[in-house]
Amino acid sequence: MGIRTAIEHNPLVTAGLLFAIGWSVVIGARIVDQMGSIAGGNWVGQHGLGGLMGLLVIAAFLGLLIASFGALGEPDPAPEEWPPE
């Protein structure tokens, strides 16, 4: 089913995925804004290495969200039969 068909059949899931993607981008921007220098300084509180690890986690989460959103665009929702005829 295509993205347009998925939105028609289940708009709540599509809206939830789009909201989660947007929220993750906003949180990632806040992390970049608040993190300190990566190359040293004070290691107590919000430091650069902690911010970098947070960005890696957000990037992995975004990758999973985009992959699940991309699954809505698959032409066949079911796997092929095994063994093939």
C-alpha cells in the first residue's frame, strides 16, 4: 500500500509517526543548543560528550521511525509465499 492509502486507512498511526519524527528533531536541536564543548572543559553537568551521545540516540530513534514510516509505503503488506510456485 502506498503512503496515501496508508493515510486514508489509518491516519492516527501516520499522524503519530509524523509527530514523533518532528518531536525528535526539536529535541535534537535543543541538545545541540545546550551542549558544551566536546574537547574538554567541565565534565560535570551538560557537557559536549554527553550531548554527542544524546544525538546518537536521537539519530538511532529517528532511523527507526523513518524505517517504520517507510514500511507504510510498501506495495505488498504480506510476505511472499514459501516455497515459491
